[in-house]
Amino acid sequence: MHRFFSSELAPGAPEDARFHVIPVPYEKTVSYGGGTQHGPAALLEASDQLELWNGFSVPAEHGIYTQPFVDCSGDAESVLSRIQVAVRAALDVGGLPILLGGEHTVTLGALRELHAEHGEFGIIQFDAHADLRDEYEGSKLSHACVMRRAVSDLGLPLFQLGVRALCEEEEQFRVEHGIPHHDGWDIGVNGISHVSLPEVFPKKVYVTFDVDGLDASIMPATGTPVPGGIQWYQALQLLQALLAGRQCIGADVVELAPISGLHYCEFTAAQLCYNIMGFMR
């Protein structure tokens, strides 16, 4: 199994690593293009091409441990339970879980275990889609419902960035629950200088980054690419600004669906993952 940054980092003990990469090749409810089950392996392989200096710092100096791939056989609840076990293993040695999806449903497993550990924290979501449907294609554990489960089931505050595809049900839910957001149109037209978290947003946060939050011109390798997304340096600036002064307790990069011959996509996802590590406090 490939480890994150195995080209530069020798194998180490989990208790010596700040960042615990957890690959979760789960794909059961994708609704358009498939292939996200191949995302974690492709991202890990691409990470060997990264540089230790990411332009801001050297996150690897704090240690990166890659856990075994989570077993994704069986029903969704079984997989989510295994994700919770993997996240707990990271927390028990003082590590920060970094999930690699797989479809966006995997995020719920991390959120459940982190909620048990920390109580309330806020979620910062980068995504083309709101993922706030209560049910989609007969499942409440669809990738299209993951943020609904976070808000409704776990009671976690949510802040959304880059959304540009949502249904009326999701828009109504955002209004009813006062979910703060800066959608793709807002960011595309007005830039990002005005974007900030609400003053009452929790100091502890979790970052979930669906790669389709990036513009499809730089990230076509995802099941539902949507035009009008966040550009690369906008994403880095937003991450840096929104995490400043906050404790980031975990993160994920999900929905990468590799396209043969377009290896820049998995490299972009690996670079994004490494940069997120660098912005975590």
C-alpha cells in the first residue's frame, strides 16, 4: 500500500505523527459519474511527487502516518462504523484525522467520532453541491445528504463555500436553519475579500473539501463537475484565512474520480491535502 509522501518520509509509528491519513475508497451512492473508489489510491500515489516545502511551510516535519485502507464492504452503516474506529485510532495517539474519499458520505463517519470526542465544532464545507437533501434515491446516507445528517442529526454548525448546484429543498433548509454561505456566484462575481466566518462560529472546526468545489477547468476528475467553481489560489487563501485563529480538529478531501491520462488531477488533490495539513493549527 502506498503511504502519503512515501518518497520522502520513512515509515514511522502512529504516535509520532500529527497527521493520520485515512484512505476510504467507498462508493455506493454516486449519482452521475463514478470512480471515486479509486480516488484514495491515486491521491496517495501522486503524493510522492510533492515537494516537502508547500509554499508556506513543511507540514511533513510534524509527521504523517497513513493508516490501512478502511474496509468498504457491506452496508453504509457498517462502513461508517469502521471509519469511526479508524478516526478513534488517530485520536487515541493525539493525531489529526485526514480522510481521503471516496464519495462524500465518508465524512459522516469522521464527524460522528469527532463529535463524540469534542462535542460541538463547526464544519467548513468546500463543495459545488449543498448536500443538504434529507433523502436521495431512497437513502438518507447518500453523498447528497451528508451535510443534512451533520446539521440535523449531530447539530453541528455549517459554513458553505462554492455551492452552485442545489435543489429547492436544500435552499429552504439553508434559510430555515440560517446556514451561512458564499456560493459560487458570489465568489465568482465579488471575489473572496469579504468572506469570513460568523463571529459566533465555533473555534474548533473541521474542513471537508469536495474536490468539485474547485472549478471544473482545474478539477474535471470528479463525478459531477460544475462550472463556475473556486480557483486554486482562492481556495488556498480561503483556507488560510478561515483557519487562522481556530483549531482544526480534522479534515477530508473527497470525490476525486481519477481520469486515465489526466494525472494532474490527482496531483492537485494531493497538493490540496498537503496544504490543508499546513494550515491546520
